[in-house]
Amino acid sequence: MDRCFVSQFLPIVLRNVPQATIRVNHAGICTVPAEDHFFAPKWKERIEMFVSLFCLNALDKKTNYIYTVYMTRDRRRTNTKRLIGEAAVRLFEKGGVRAVSMRKVATEVGITPMAIYNHFENMEDLLLYIYEKGVRKLSRSIRAAIARRRKPDMKLKALVKSYVRFGLRNQQYYGLLFGTEFIQRYLWDKPPRSLMMVGFWGRLTGAVEDCQQEGLVDRERNAQEIATHLWSSMHGYTCFLIIGRLQQLWQLPEEEFIEIMARNLVGSIN
């Protein structure tokens, strides 16, 4: 229990609350009379913000006291980093990379911009947090799509369609994962880009190899070369669909076009 944290922070939270009684026992339990909590609106707002960031509280109806169990320093740090990351993700999903700044994230969380540097080294570190979330999102989408298919060629087709749908429905993430310069500085075999190797590239080459094992694709051909050809084509299709170029050209519903595209791509490697 960090007693210094309690003794320094709580008086600030309660500075406008007259006759507020605070007690902290040896286990780090802070008790405040419930009437102060429920009949002091300004104080209630402060403690709710405080509780949401650092602690859990509960009302003991027998004693009529609010019991607040404070987190350890390590747990507070982890929780605050998560809140900062989630705030950055929300801003990113609304407006892309340009919408994310230390000042905006700090405002979203309710802390000072400088406090972010206790958890993220710089802006790039914050973008890497968002990048990893995007990779996991893509990986989950592909895993769910291929899990429902049994035949190797159907799994590969489902993977292709899932990839394109992800790009169309998560355009901010797609741009960050495949269209930003900063991520190119990281090697494929090390985090964070190694996550992409496992979550996407590994599944794509695995699906190609399964097709080869079933005799659906020439076994003499290099699986990674085939996967590279597929990925390049998938990426090109996705980028054109995002800007609406192919929809204008083909005049087809989006899902119908994705179905035709996936069938043609998988058929091209036979």
C-alpha cells in the first residue's frame, strides 16, 4: 500500500468537502462517511474520477461508510497505461493517425500530457500500441473466418475475403498496418512486426501449404512465393476498393465483388 499516495492525493480530491473524515488502516482501506459521498456533488465527481483511475469502492450499509481499496503502485501504473492506450485507440479510430496527439490523449484521460511519458516513451511508442491492437484485430478476423471451413481451398478463400473485409471496415487500422512509413523501420522477425508474421503471414502461407498437400496447388512451387503473389493482389484490390475505384468500374455490390475477387485469386494459383 502506498500511504504517501493516499495522504497526498486524497486531500486534493476532498479539498472542498467540509468535515470530510478519512481513515486509512494497515491494509490500505480508506473509509469516508457515505453521507459525504452522496450529498456533496462536486466531491462525488472527483472521487468517481479517482476511483475509475486508481481504485475500487463499495458501500457498507451496516457502517454507512464508503470503503475504497487502493491499488498497489504497479497495478495503478498498468491500469493508467491501459487507459491512455484505450484513449489513443478511440481517437485513432475516429480520425486516424493525425487525430492522435499527446495533448488530445491527455485530455481524453484527464491527466497532463507530461504524465503520458511515464507510460509511453514518445508518440511512436503510442502508435505501436495501436498497431498491435490492429494486428490482433486482423488476426482474430482471419482466425474466425477460416475456423468455419474444412477444405483447404475454402479456408484460403475465406482468408482472402476476411483480409479484404478487414481493410474496408477498418480503414484507419489498415492504413496504419500497411501504409505508414514508421513501421517499416522494424524488422519482420522482431516485435511489433513479428505479430503480423504470426497472425497473418503464417496463416496465409499455411493455407497455401495445405492446398499443396491436398494436390490443389503444384507442390513443386514455393509456398512463400505463392503467398507473396496472393498478398500483393489482395492488398491492391483492398486499396482500390477503399478509394471506390473498383466499385465505379464494376458497378457491383461490394460483397459480390469480394466473392468474385477471392474466387479468381485462389483459382490463379492452381
